[in-house]
Amino acid sequence: RKGASVAVVRSDGRVNLNPKGRRAQQLISNAVATKSDSAAASSSSKPGYDSISDLEHELLLFEALQEGLEEEMERDLRVCVMGEDVGHYGGSYKVTKGLAKKFGDLRVLDTPIAENSFTGMGIGAAMTGLRPVVEGMNMGFLLLAFNQISNNCGMLHYTSGGQFTIPIVIRGPGGVGRQLGAEHSQRLESYFQSIPGIQMVACSTPYNAKGLMKAAIRSENPVILFEHVLLYNLKERIPDEDYICNLEQAEMVRPGEHVTILTYSRMRYHVMQAAKTLVNKGYDPEVIDIRSLKPFDLYTIGNSVKKTHRVLIVEECMRTGGIGASLIAAITENFNDYLDAPIMCLSSQDVPTPYAGTLEEVTVVQPAQIVTAVEQLCQ
């Protein structure tokens, strides 16, 4: 149940591999789209910042999460961390590395392997005024805490008539890509999306990972932060100054005119790889990282739909009952009159994730499929 780094992947798509990391080069590469106007082609996740500024520093995504968590623990004594191996081991992907030594065992609490129990403990701590950050060693393990998250985390503010707030962050790794097998490769966003009272966000870059972590901790609402196992070693320069990201705001990754592509998490990079090919073929895709999985940023999405009149959704979630299905419903209800073609959705196949690497790759959306879908939409 413990992860290991296989590669250092930069925001520009370059991969520095260790001996175990050769497969990563096939999974995340060429992460920046090209466009005739080079300024418009930028896929930087940091609006208004120069990537070579002296007021920035370079971090891997897991380090950005750790830095954001550490800064909030310094800023607010109510912030605490709990989960399996989060203490002296530093977390399964080292997001909590060094925090136990700095803040002590009472604020960084190693728990037994009992997700239902320590998630409930975190919810109880939030009810008393603390701001706990609960780590699931793998998002699939949080299925064991589903009762606590559904019946307590999401509902207590309402069922108590507003007497309690639940300012808790539940976070952890998930997704496909490291031959972790069916149980450890699940995408559970859609499971939690159905719970009233929960906010959900998915990070995709070091910049928004830190900003979303800090914003989630400061929120008065329960927030689930989804992290992808293949993005922890993504590298980017982020500002030295304090910042947070809006929990309910999507990110415009690449402006375009011909089609709106909505995506999030790891699929952002598959979409941007496909965008390179599409631009060379004469298409001008607009790419939006929705980031907020609940609620959707319908303002940003709607403005894009009104401009392009075509929508492609690309997700790693399962097709049946996935985030894409909810997006289709929301867009159809609110912006149907602006659509010139039916919405298309590319999702993972409705099968358990195979262990074999070649089969595992086939179950998720690949850049070539995105190119084909855009060509069909724009006919």
C-alpha cells in the first residue's frame, strides 16, 4: 500500500526517468499545445506570472501539496493531519514528509488501518472547531469510509440545523497508470459526487495543487481533493508569495475557437498532447481544466460553449454514471440552444482496470481518440 516515484515529469512534457520509470514517458508527454499565436498557446497554470521570475521556485506536485499543507499548519493552529503512515513515514507519496517532526505527533497523527474510524474521527474533530486533513492512502480505500463521508461529513451541517460546520479536507491518490491492479486504480469521483454537502476538486499542476490545498483547508465546507498518482512528479515553477485557487473556478488552459474540450486531472495532458496534432491539422481547440468537480463552473463552461458551439468531454472516470455524464446533463440543461452538434464524451471503459500495462493503457482515453473525436465534431 506504499507508493514509489518512478519519474520526474516537467510541465513542458519532458521526462527524467529512473530505471523503473520508462512507462511514464508514454503516459505524459508533449504536455503543451502549439498554436500560430505563441502567446495564446501557453498552457501555464499560473495566470499573470513569468516562468523565469526570481519570485518563483520550482516544485514537484507532491512537494507543492506538502508546502501548501505546511504553510496552512503554520498559519492556523487548528489544522491537523491524520491517516495511515502520514507521520514519520511521510505519507505513501510523501505529501506529509517532515510534518510530524515539525509539528509533533498530536497534529500529525498516524492511525491504524481503519478508514471508517479515522475519517469519523476527522469529522468529529471538525465539529469541535479543528480543521483536519484526512489522507486516504489510496482513494479506493475511502470506500470503507463511505458511510462516514455520506451520512456525517456531507449532512451534519444540514441535519443539525446549521449548528455544526464540517471544515474537513479528505484527500489522497487515485487513478490509473502504475500497474497497481483493479482495486488500487479506481476513479471514484462520481461515487462522491452524489453526496449532498460535499465540494470536490481535482488538481493537475503544482500551482493549482498548492492553491487548491490551501483553499480547501480554509473552506468552511467539507472538501474532497483528488490527486492522480501519475502527476505527483510533475514539475513547475510557482510563486513565492501566498496564493489560493478558487475552489469553484475552472482553468482556461488553451483558448480556441472551434471546439470546447472539458477535462481534468491527468487527462489534461492527454488533451494537450492531442491539441498539438489538432493544431497541425488546422483545428483550434479550447481546452478547459474544470478543476471543480462539484459544483461545476458553469460560467466559464457556458462562455466557452457560446463561443465554440461544440463540446468534447475527456475524463478518466468510468463512462456509466461518471463526471462526464453529469457535465452533459448540466450543459444540455443550460446551454442546449448554443450547441451545433451533440456533446461527445470520451471516458474509461466500464471494466476493472487490468494489471498488465498494455491492457491498462487501453482502458483509458488516449490522445489519438481525442483527435478523432474532434474531427468528427467539427465536420
